[in-house]
Amino acid sequence: MTKYRLRGLSVLAVTLLVCAFFLLNSGSDRYSVVYAQSDFRERYLADYTGAATQLNEYVEQSADTVRCLVLGPLCLEPGDYEMELSYAAQQQGSVIKVFASDYVSPDNSGGKIFVNTEIDPEQDVIDASFSLDQQVDSFFLTIETKDSTLSFGRWNLRSTQLVWNDRYLFCLFALVGAAVALWLLNSERTRVRPCTLAGRQCSGAQTRLALVLVAAFAVFIASIPLINDELIYGHDTFFQVARIEGMARAMRSGQFPVRVHGGTLNDYGYPNALFYPELLMYFPALLRMAGVSLVNCFKSFLVLLNALTALCGYAAFKRFSHSRFIGMTASILYLLNPYRLICLYYRSAAGEVAAITFLPLVFYGLYAILYGEKRDWWCLALGATGVLQSHILTTELTALFAAFFVLCGVKRLFDAQRRWRALLLAAAVVVLVNIWFLVPMVLMMLQLGLSVFQRVQGVSGQLSINRLFYSSTISSDGPHPIGWIGLFAIPSYLLYRCLAKKEEKPCTRHRFGDLMLWTGALCAIGTTRFFFWDELLSLPVIGTMLSSIQFAYRLLSIGETALCFLIIICLMLWLTDQKARRTAGALLVCAAVVFAGMLYETGISTESAFGYNKSRYVTNLDNQMAVGQAEYLVEGSNLDEMVGNLPLVESENDTLVVTDLVRYGTKTSFCYQMQLSSQEQDLIVLPITYIPNYVIRVNREEVQPIKTTDGGRVAFAVTEPSGSVEVFYQEPVTFRLCELVSLATVAGLVFAKKKGILQVIV
């Protein structure tokens, strides 16, 4: 038996054992929660309405009020459930209700009670079962009583079947890991040159294996807070997971690419994808469509961001330094820098973290075009596309930095190599590849009066300068530390420049180092109260762009990237001996790991973990937290009305009767009957957020959607006393043409790359 076959069988055996473990341990994919009496919230009801499917108004306790114990809201998947509640009671009259307040029935009635029973003092346990045919996000258990002696043991709610497919996700990860392992062990074809590791000469395949293992270990360190059953709760966690769920429901409704989230905002829908780029979000959304729990979808997305950050960082830093070791060292430092980890876990700013992933490629691409090998212009195009498809605010900051960078080296654009052509090509590629997102965003911004334009713009989050030095402490003000390693690069580089021989001619490395020094220092100071923000914001154009970043500490995304390049430059300038560089790099990596551990211990574990897991987790799709600050609602939309009322079909005509109502994602269908008024037409208002391009068909004939004046919802005029209605979102032809342009650009780039046309252009 050859060694390759033996290796393959060994990897296969281990993989099968791991997959068998996940498949046999399928109980974790069953919904199961247990609550004690201490988990209930105690309120008092103004009146007793035992049949209500909405939470009544609570008042202070008085002699005539009813004590109400509330548990929820919970999020439940479709399926069959069983519940068991143990109690001790001495009086009659206490009522237990289990209901979903956001359930919409086919007859257009809101809420559904699944269990409504009176407590029997002669018993001590209530057993009940019920079925759900749709996902609910506001599931409650309430106990209404006047019995002051009533007490409970525990409430156990469980599904009778598996409701998630997380076990298959873990098996998929195991199979991918096995495939990578086989490739590393058995592939003799490699472009990696041999090197010396620990005093031993290694082959190209062994060198590649070492690099992959080090990168995997770094990703593991960066993902440690995710390796548990609970979800790390950050500032924007609810918003981020609502994006995943909204995209999944939209794709199930037939949208691709997704423009309007379905399910979000109490099922009214939210046009997040029109204004907030979500290209990388398709990965967790597809997992969600495959039945993976929201918690593990979100965790998988964060692991993906860690892996992509390591990969993009290594690609950029290695090309800049021409050293695999320095490239890997800088990649790990970038992966574990404090600001990125705080954005990832403390703030849960997944969009900004995704943009940070691609910043090293942008920096190196600009360097390559102006100072290095201009054939690497594609790094700028790829990095800028990644940033643009992740976070608009980071895109604005990156654009300002790129403009500053180009101005500093504008003379080199017109040298003998005509570098301006590479810059122009990169810019054209970025625009054409992303035109499928840019044009719809601009058109909708011009067409709609969005709430984001009505906010008072400004920059907050400016902290005292000493906060920059706290790498392991997070204040209540928000994230801020730039990290000791990054700060250490500034005096190291300044010291070298001061000690360098005067007759030594400055090289491109020095020029780039000076630029990174000023960029890193300026971004660090820009987060403090010493920075002249008021004067800067008064400038036309630049002030307007900067005012939209909201928080001054966002500058650290640019600053951290610059300082990572400065660390590379310091290693290359100070240490000419390869062994000394490796020793210094290893020490820096160890320090980064230690600082990351301190950050996890003091900043994340104690402040961010609230004990949510996939059974206890609440999506809050009907809550304002799912839409951030509701920036993308049309001006005049009544957010409180949307989240406070059930998403029902309404009309001022009291004779409206709705049947066969089906709603999912961005699709709605129903039948109606009504007596028309004397005007021979009436208005039906739909529980849909107004966005152009909704298609309404009444009896298979299209009618014009109307924007309501009291909340920004979609409505339409009815001229027939009965009929069937179908409503769905449909992209206009302009959007489709832009998508074709982007696809054609990508296909053209692949063709030009194979034919060598791009090298001729550059």
C-alpha cells in the first residue's frame, strides 16, 4: 500500500468518525428550553382578558388588578412541540396561555393561542402539545392569576422532531477539512518554494503545510469566543442576524439578488440590501435556507471573515515584503489587532469587519501601482470591490485615504512606466464590477426621501487620548484601543529614520513608510478629543463625507492597516538577518495572542455574553433593533406603528373580508370581498413597507401601487367587489441590465487574463 493511499485512508477514517459523532449527537438540533419561575417577568394587568393574543397594558398593582407572569418572546421554527409546566396552587381562576402574537392566520386575524387552560389546584403539572405551521418570532407564555400563593417549578418546552440541520453543517466543515488535509498531504505539485524551518530543509509541500497549519491556528485563536453553545452578544447582533434571516426569506420568495429583506420589521419588509452591501452575507443566508439555526449561521459567517482576513492579509503582506514569513506574521497581527476583535465581538459590526478584511489588498494595490509592480493593480480592484461590497462608511474612508495616497505620489503616475493606466484600469474595473449594486442604490436614494438623510449628521465617539493604550480594557464609551504592537511601530520607525545615514538616499520603502506613519498616527489622534473635528467638518464635500461615519473610532480601521504595513517596514529596515526577523516576528505573534486572550477575558466574556443559544435566542424581527436606526425607511414612515401592530391587510371600508391569506418573505397573496362605497372604488392597505417596484396583480391584472400618507405602506385601489390579489417584489429592467454589465465585466476579465490582454493594457 502506497503512502498516499495510507494517508487518504487515515484521513477518511478520522473524518467518518467525526461525522458519525455529529450525526449521532443530533439531539442538539431539537428545540429544548427549560425555564424556572425566576425567569418570568412579573407585571399587573389593568383588566382580565383571558382570550387575548396580545400583551395587555400593564399598570401598577392595586386591589382589583391581576398579577401576570410573562415569559418571552421566543422564536420558534415550524414543527410539533410539547410543553410541561409544574406548579403548586391553592385557588381556582388562574389561567395559563401560550400564544404567538405575531401569528397571522389565513383569515387575516392576528395572533394565535395554542394553549389556554385554567390551573387545577388538585393537580401539579400541565402537559400540552401544539403544532406550528409557520415561524413565529414573538412566542409567549403568560400566567394570569390573583392567587398570591401560586408558585412554579419549571417550564419545559421541546420539539418532538429535529428542527435544525446544524449537524450537517458540522459534517460539511469536517469534509472540507479532510479535503484540504488530503490536498496538503498528497499533492506534489506546488508553487511554494522550499525553505528552512527550525534548522531543517523542507520541501515545497512541507512548507505549504506549515503555512496552512499556522494560518489555521491563527483563525482558531481569532474564533475562540465562538466555540461554545452561546452567542456572543454585541451592539448590532440583532441587526446582523436579522439581515441573515431577511435575506434567506427573500431568496425563498424568489428574489435574487436580494433587494428587499422579507420578514424583517414585523413582516413589513426592509430594503436593507438596496443600500447596505451584503455580498458576503449570501453565505450565511444560504446556510439558513438549508435549515441551519440562526445562531450557527452567524457564527459560521464570523469564522469565514476570520479565514478571509488571514488569506487577504497574507496575500497583501507577502507581496509587499517578498517574504512568506513576514507575510504570515503581519497577517496574524492584523487578524488579532484589538480594534478588529472589538468590532467582531463587542460591537458585532459584521459589515465593518468584512470591509476590514480587504483593506490590506487596497493598501498594497495602491503601493504596487505607484511604487512597486504595477501588474498587481488587480489587488486594488479586488480589495476595493471587497470593501465596497461590505460597508459603505468604510468605503468612504477608504476613498479619502486612496485620494490622499494618490496625491502624495501623483508625480509617479506620469513616469516612464505610465502608471496612471494601471490606476485607471483598477478604477474602471471596480465601477463596472459593482455597477449592479451602485446604480440601484443611487437611483433609490434619488427617488426616495430616506430617513437617513433627515438625521443630524456629526461625529461622536471621541475619547481621551489615554484610551488608545488600553488593549485589554473596554470602557463604556465604546471600542477604541489601537493596540501596543501597532503603537510600538511608530517610535520604532521614527528612530530608524533619525539614525539612518544622511547620505542614504530615501527609497520607495521609506516613502511608503512615511505615508503609513502619518496615516496611522493621524487616525489614532483622530479618535481623540484633540483632533480638530469641528474645523474639518466645516469643509465642503470632505466635511459632508466625514460627518456620515458617525463615530471617530472608525478611523482605526484605516490606522490599524497602515500600522501593520509599518511593522513590516520596521522588521525589514531594522533586521537584515533572516533569523533575527523570524525571532522578532515570533515574539510579536506571541504578544498578539496574549493581548487577544486578555481582550477575550476582560472585554468580551464579562460584558458581551448574555447566555443566548439557538433555543433561547430571539430574532427580534419585529423589533426596531432589527433595522438599526431605520435609516432606509421612507421619510414619514411610522416605525412605531409597524412594530406595534400586527401585519394585517386593512381598509377604511369596514366590509372588507380577507381569506386564504399567505405571507412569506416579500410575497403576499389573498382573496377579498367587500361592498364598494359610493365612489365605486376603495383603498386596500397592505402590511408592506413602501418601496418602488412592488408588483400588485388583482385578478391577474396589474394595478398601480400607491404610497400611503400615514406610514409609508403599499396600498392599491379596488374597483371590483371581490377578487384574488398577488403581491411580490420585482426588479426593474434597469437593475437587470446593471447585473448583466457586472457579469459581462467579470467574464471579460477572465478572458482577458487568459489571453494576456490586461498586461498589454497596463
